Amino acid sequence: MYMYLLFYLYLIFNRLLYRAEESTCWHHGQPVLTGLYKKGDINLGGLFPIHFRVVTPDHSFRSKVESSKCEGFDFRAFRWVQTMIFAIEEINNNTELLPNVTLGYAISDTCSTYLKALGAAMALVTGDEEAVSNSMCGKAPQVPVIIGEAGSTASMIIARTLGVFRIPVVSYFASCACLSNRKEFPSFFRTVPSDNFQARGLARLLKLFGWTWVGVIAGDDDYGKFGIQLFREEIKHSDVCVAFSEIIPKVYSKNKIMQIVKTIKQSTAKVIVTFAIEGDIYSVLEEVIHQNITDKQWIATEAWITSALVSAKENFQSLGGTIGFAIRKAEIKGLKPFLCRMHPHADPADPFIVEFWETMFGCSLDSSVNETVESPSSKTRCTGLEDLNNIKSIYNDVSQLRATYNVYKAVYAIAQAVHDLLLCKSGNGPFENGTCSDMTNLQPWQLTHYLSKVNCKSPVGEYIHFDENGDSSASYDIINWQMAADGSVKFVKVGQFDATEGSKNEFEIDEEKIVWSGGQSKVPKSVCTESCPPGTRRAVQKGQPVCCFDCLPCPGGEISNQTDAIECEKCSSNYWSHVQKTKCIPKEIEYLAYEETMGIILAVVAIFGAGITAAVITVFFYYKDTPIVKANNSELSFLLLFSLILCFLCSLTFIGQPLTWSCMLRHTVFGISFVLCISCVLSKTVVVLMAFKAALPGSNVMRYFGPKQQRVGICFCTLVQVVICMLWLSLYPPFPSKNTQQSEKIILECNIGSVLGFASVLGYIGSLACMCFVLAFLARKLPDNFNEAKFITFSMLIFCAVWITFIPAYVSSPGKYTVAVEIFAILSSSYGLLVCIFVPKCYIILLKPEKNTKKQMMSKG
């Protein structure tokens, strides 16, 4: 970049110098690089990386600094050079395109370096003479347009520099999306698609195969950095995460390469996405192959997917199955014979022919052919009979003409622009006052205008045009590396990505054709965490990317019926999730039914209790004339036993599906029957107390507690409960309801309607029971032989204990067990009254008849 600034300042200096001298602009120095040159009416410039490295001379400052030398002959780039020459000669022989104009060319080697590329571009547009004129002096440069460079960064430097002078640059391989910025690069065009489309295609590829955990490797240049930036933007709103990101240094560093390969080896990501040129990625892949890393799926860009160097058969074990995007290939008729025409004797002036020939055939030409070449002892001398048709190499392989075809299209695009320029008629021209261009004084900015309007068809049959950003249509082949029968690597087209406007099938791929890494036919997995199955949801791990998560089962009542669900969906109130938590099923209807075991047991116990009570009534009726029955107020005893039957039977109304009538009946019958029962017990207790007081001399209290008064008292106490129940039923009666608050069940229950009504019923029963307990407790030690107050005390103690424990048990019991607890309390308290009050009497009546006498009853205890 520093040297680029120097050249930029140099151009500005030329401009100022022109204004000062008003006659000549000076260019100091000789041609920057040797190259190919053929003069024509219009000369096209060409920049190609014929060599891929530069050897820097020793700067000892003891002698004149020698110019740097280029090494590493690139047959692929030399094929591009010959393709440009072939296209120019094909156009010159065309009677329809530029019929009276001959195209020439001036081609320079950039040696894959930015400085050489910029120097060569400057030499092409200013000419080789010591004193030259440039466009700022009012005269068109010798080369009004340049085809090149291959690299994105070099193309940016050249396009930014020449853009000041509106000199058009048409690149055949610079794909960085940054070059689409028309403000920065107003005269830049390219026949290769922008990486913006390739990044989109890569994101689609990852999504298609479910790869969410990928590694990223980029070159330390604009192609790599901008490419990865675009790729990250494309996957930003998807489920794809980057496991690691590494940058390949431009200056080779063994330690850095080892560190990158170590990261690749240790990462759990099985898919590696690359955005690097062939020369950069090769250093990494070379170490990958050396360490025998074979479990990675490589995703390549157009920069190296068809590289013969990388795809050598000895690399297939580690790189086999590589998949990536390649520029659309084409067949150029007549190109192979043209490439194979090359011979040192046919064109001795070609500065590259000697090196090309010696490198291709591994021999050394005679010194008379090239005096600067010393023939090493390891090489045989070239006979001159070598034939390019008899050797298979990257140079003459025309089966994968991709970047080569881009060079071909670039030449035809420029030729069409010149052709359109010549067809211009004065007065109808596109420039000021309808003027046209002058071929004798062709201005680069005029050619830029016509290039932007180009819309023609190449000899291959493809339309050539540029959009408003200077980009050509985006169309890629999806290539997969597979092994051929002879053991070589073949590039198999398995799909295509067409991002041109109006394309119907943008992304097509045939998965059955693909062979993955390791020779597998099954798509490799590359995820941080396996997908969460239905019935679970994803929970992102703290401090980790969103692709790393835990699978948590959905809670009860929630489901997920898809893979990798973010949230679980709640079931509606009448539904619940089944065991797998993948669908909602109707909740189980629950209530205390007669058909289930608990309902049967409670019903049997209730009926048995009613039956026992009826049996006691029978015994008492049979022995109604015995002293023990008469002494315990037989009328109250029969009424108490009748109320106990009602107490036992009312529990049956709590069993079965709650209905409107059953909900209203169960609580009212329960409340009234128990009040009737407790009223009878209370009356018995009062009678016992009053009878003792009546036994005292002068007491006449029993006249107030005779049978009539007892009946009135019982009726009054019961009537109060009847009124409470009637108010409850009329204002806020109980009603059947569905309780959906429980988990997987819908509980059919009776809603009490009014809490106050329910509390009043229970409270009134409780108050009578407490009063009865207190009175019975006071009379428990009265000196009768058969003191009934003792048994009433025990019965009330049991009654109160049952109903006190009932409240917390009732509140805490779930579902149908709430009803079961209430029935249990009713039955327990009923049995308590029956057993404590009447069993002792039945025992004497049936088993101890000798005690059932008036004398025994009258005796003191």
C-alpha cells in the first residue's frame, strides 16, 4: 500500500509538471516488466501472474540494486495469456466485429505481487518511451484499457489508481465484492461474478446439508477478508455458527501454519469453509495432508476448486470429496490447437517461451537459443522435437475452461465496446452536443461509457453485459472432487447456482451424485450439539454460540412437535401433553365414581353403617320395654338412630359424577342430617344433666325438659340449619365445575358456590357439637350406674377430632381425594356416634340381660 501511494503521488506530480511545462509529461525509467507486445490500431493491455513469486535481491548498498526476479512459472496463467492472444486474433479475423480495425496487445507479468502489478499497469498506460504523453496532457495513452489483474487486492490498487483517469480495467478473476463500489472504482469491470453471490451460495449450501458448526479459513487479503465478512453476514440470521476463524499470512510462517492446522485438527467442526486464493490455501492444505487429517469436509471457493496443483491424486485421501463453487466453464473452439502451436523456434522473441518450454518438458534449450540459461547437469537438452500435443498438463487442458473463459469474454466485451463506439454517428453521439469518439484520439473515459452499455453474445453463446456496478451475471457450477478410474481426481458437476436476474431455479444440487470426504455417500454431520428431538426445547449454553445448546424436556402441559424447537407450546386448558411431550391429548376426567375401588369401598362402608344402625333400631324396638331403653329416652334414641341412618346415607350423594341436583343435595342433606343427629345427642345430654338435678330434694326442673320440650328443641335446632341451607341454595348454590388447574386431569367437582354458606353449615354443626361435648363432659361423673353422659363425651370427642382434622386434609387433598376425605369424615363421625352411644346399650341388652333391670339402673355407680 505504501508503494501504491508513491505511484499515486507520482501521477499527481506528472499532472503538476504538465501544467508547468505545458508541452511534455515525463516518465522516468524503463519498462517495469518484460512482456508480449503486438501493435494494432487499438492496443489492449493485459496483466497476468505468469510467475507466482518474486525473489528479492540483496540490498547490501555496496553495488547498484538489481531488479527483483520472478520465479515459479504458472502454466494456468500462461494459458490465460495465450487465450487473450487467441481471442484478439479471432476478432481480427472476424469480418463482422471490428471489420476495419486491428486489435493489438501489450501483456505484462505481475509475478503475483501488488507492486509489480501496479508498475506494469503504469507502464502500459504511459508507454515505454522515455518521454510520453498521458491523458492529462490531452492525448490518449497507448493502451486505453487493461485486462486484469487476477487478484482482488491488486485489482483494487490498479482500479483505484487508473480510475482517477477513467481508464477502464476489466478483471477476469478479481471477485471481491468490495470492487462493486462504483464510487471508489468508477471504471472497473469484471467478467467473474462478485463474491457477494458466492457467499450467498455458501450459506445456502450449509443450510441445505444442515451444517451449523463450521470452521472458517481466509487469506490475508481483500479477497479473503471481504469474502468471509460477506459469508458471516449471510449466516447471521441462520442457525450456522463459526467454530473458529483463521487467517493465512501472506508471508509464509511455519509456526502460523502449524497453529492453523492444529486448530483444524482439534475442532469438533467437520466442515471447513475457505476463502483464499490457491497459493495461500495450498500451504495449509499441504500440512493437513502431511498430518493425515482425513475427517474434514472442505468447502472451496472458485479460487481453488478447480486447481490442478491442489487436486493432485496424492492429496485425495485428505481432500477427496471437496465441494465448492466454480465459475461456469465453457468450450472455446480452436483454443487447444492454438495453445499447442507454441514452440521456441516459432516465436523466439517471446520472453517467456524458453522458460515455459524448459519447465514443461524438464529439459534445457541450447545456449544459442537462450544465452542466459545455464543448463544444469540434471537436465537433458531439449531436442526441439517435443510436442505439446503429446503431453498432458495444466497448460493444454481445456476441459475446465473457467477463468480462461473469463479472459476470453473480457476481450470480446472490449471489442464490442469499440465496435459500438465506431458505429456512433455524429450528432447522435452519447457525449456533449451529440458528439462521437475520435478513433485517432480515443479517450479512455469514452471507452468506459461504451463498456458499461455492452450487451452482446460471445462465440460460445453466452450473453455478455455488465450491471450498474460493473459486475457480470453470477452463475456457478457446484463441483465435487471424485476419483476417476485411473486414480486421478476429476471435477464432477453436481449442481449449479444461478443468481442472474429472472433465473427460475437459483440453487440446484443432485445429492445422489456427491461423494463426501472419506468416500462416504452419507452427508457428514457438523454440529456443535445434536438436534433436539420433538418433545424437548433448546436452551443455549451460557457463554457459547447459539449452536451449542442443551436439550431440555418440555414441562408438563407443554409440547414441541418439531426438531430443535426454541420454545414449548402450551396445551389448551382441556388438554395435556402425553409422555413423549409431542402432542396434546384430552385430559383424563376424574371424579369419585361408584365403579372404582375407592368408591365401592366407601359406598359399602356407608351402607354397612346404615344397616348396622337399622339393626340397632330393630334391637331397641324389640326391647323397647326394657329398663335400659326406657331409661335412655327411647323416643330420642329412635330419632337419633334415624338421623344416623341419614348421616350414613348422605355420604352416597358425594359419590358419582357431580350434577346440579347432586351438588345441591349432598351438602344440604349432610348439614341437616348431622344437625338433627347432634340436636338429638344434645337433647340427651341436657336430659341427663336435668335428671340429676331433678333427683335433688325440692327440684322440679324436669317439667321444663319433658318429651314435648325436647321435640321442640330438636326441631328448632334443625330448623336453623334448614334456613341456612335454604338461603345458601337460593343465593349462591353449589354447582358442578371442571377443575383444570391440576396437571393431566380434569377434576369434576362441586363448587360450593358460597364459601360463607358452606362455612355457616359446618360452623353451626361444630357449635352444636362443642356445646354437646361441654355439657356431656360436665355430666360424665354423675353417680349413676349407667351414666350415658360418659358415652356422649367420648362420641363428641371423636366427632370433634374427626372434623378438626378434616379441614387441613380437605384443603390439601387433590382431585377426587378431596371428596373421599369428606366422605371419610362423615362416616367416621357417624360410626363414632353409633359405637360410643349405642354399642354399650346393645351389649347389655343382648349379652348382659341380667343388668337390664330397673334395680340395676337405679343403683349408684
